[in-house]
Amino acid sequence: MEKEYLKLNNIGAYKRAFHLSNFVWEIVIKWDYFSRNTIGEQFVSAADSISANIAEGFGRYGKKIK
């Protein structure tokens, strides 16, 4: 019997965080230079770190479904 492993892309929280990150990038890229390079960089970094932290925690342990 082959073991089936849970995949990162099947985790709802990860998918939502990934889409949030893309959404934030789309917004911030339209801001003027000063706004992008002050609050924009921090906003994008914070949004990106959500999915990155989920992925890091996911990879820490092997997750078996059955």
C-alpha cells in the first residue's frame, strides 16, 4: 500500500496567504516611489512572510494522510 502525503498546496491557509501576497503586490506596485519604498516594502514583506512561515512549518515534519 502506497502512503499518501499531504501537500502544501492542499492547505487552505497556505493558498489564502499566497493569494493575499499576490494581491498586496498588485496594490503596492501602483503606489508612487516614496510610498512603495517606505510602507510598501514593509507591507509586501509582511504579506509574503505569512505563506513563507506556513511553508516552513509544514516542511518541518512529514505529514502522512494514511
